[in-house]
Amino acid sequence: MQQWGRLITAMATPFDQDGKLNIKGAVALAQKLVQEGTTALVLAGTTGESPTLTDEEKLELFVSVKEAVPVPIIANVGTNNTEKSAALAEKAKKAGMDGVMAVVPYYNKPSRAGLVAHFEAIAQAAQLPVMVYNVPGRTGSNMDADTILRVADIPGIAALKEATGEFDKISYVLREAPQSFSVYTGEDALTLPVLAIGAYGVVSVAAHVAGKQMRAMIDHYIAGRVEEARKLHLALTPIYKSLFVTTNPIPLKAALKLTGFDAGPLRLPLVEADEAVVALLRKDLEELGKTEGTV
């Protein structure tokens, strides 16, 4: 979606050492990301440990970060409870957000008709552009192309975050969806490949530690400098992989600390990265010239 730009970062949520929400840290992280090329932020998504955040914490996070940075804020409101998701979407609208994100409902495994009704209810409540998030590795449900196209016709549904490598499906959606509907990959490693088939951008995790390189890669590609983009893609491939060597955001918070930004601990049931994960991250970050801190 043009107003959100091409490099959206799904931001980690900083906590203090007692596990409390660290608003000062969240503002500092958001400002860092914007300075490094992020064009919009998703707050309280999976990378932001949304299952462990209360609605009150989410709203505090939304408002505080919105006041601190000049880029659009996309508030994650999606759950597997339609009524709850719609209520939070309405609150996000009142809090001044620029859009909302809603995941395919997990565990319930709704039918196509149920998915359409779910996203329609959220869009009606939000009265904001909605990004639909398909991530079968998390939800247990993979929204097929025909369902995506049905959802794309709902007023207010503006974009798709597609966290699969199903290029045939992505290509079909790009061909058949309304021109106003934007497709983003949710897989950092697929950023350049999906741009090549017409997707608009990425909702990124890796931009936390490689935002400048990712923004340069995207800008090179859009400007027709394909070889420069390809070189950056290949250079970034190791960190793309190591950030997902175990459950996100476990490696991400370790990587942030290695680069000099301490986002604090994770909330249970997630636990800190082990020594093997930290060693892998350190190696890949050193190759990019990114290490400053210790874990």
C-alpha cells in the first residue's frame, strides 16, 4: 500500500527486566527503525509478542509510538475471536492509528465464509485500511487464493501480508486482485523475489538489524538497478535465516542486543536464545558489520 511504503517493520516490544512494558524503549526502537529506512511500523504483532500483551498495554504502545515517529502505525488487532478483534480495531481507530492488521484466525480453522465474515467485521469496526495476515505456520490455516480474492473485495481491506513461499498463489492474487490491493511478503528472504513478480514490499523482522541494507536493496530494485539489489539480497541471506532458526522473536531480541540495543527479556512461554543461537547470530551479524553488544 503506497501510503505505508515498501519496508514495513513488525516491531519487537521492549520489556524491562521485570517483564513490564518499556514504553521508553519502544519509542527509542521505533525511532531507530525509522532512521534506518523503515516506512511504517506494525505494533503488537507476533514479533511484538502480542499473545502476552493486554489490550491496555497494546493501546499504550500504539499511542506512545504514534506520537514519537513520523511514519504510519499499523496496529495489530487480530485474534481468533472476531468480536474481540473488532472491538480492539475500533479502539485503534479512536487512538489515531493509520491502519490495522488482522491475522487469519488460529485454532478455530474457520471456513471461507467464516473468514470473509471475520475480516468484514474487523474492517467495519476499524474504518481504517486493513492488512490481512496469512501465516499458516502459526495459525494452522492457509488462506487459499480464491478466499484472499473474496476478502480483497471487502471495503476497507487494503493489503495482504503473505507469509508463505507459494509463488503460484501470490502470482494469481497479484493478477486477479483489485489494483488498490497491495501484497506484502511476511518472509524477509523473499523480499526481492516477490518484488520481481509485482508484490509491493515486505513486513520485515530483519529490518531491526539490517534496515539500511534492506531499504537500499528495495530502492535499487525499484530504480532498475537489479544487480545491486541482487548483491544485497545475497549478502543478507544468512541473517534472514538465522533470525528464524528458532521461534521469532527469540533470535531477534538476542540479535538486537548484539547490535547494541537491549529490548529486554521475552515473556513466557518464550525463553531467551541459547548459546548456539547467539553464536550463529553473532557470526552473521559480524559479517554485516553489525555487532556492538554482548548477550
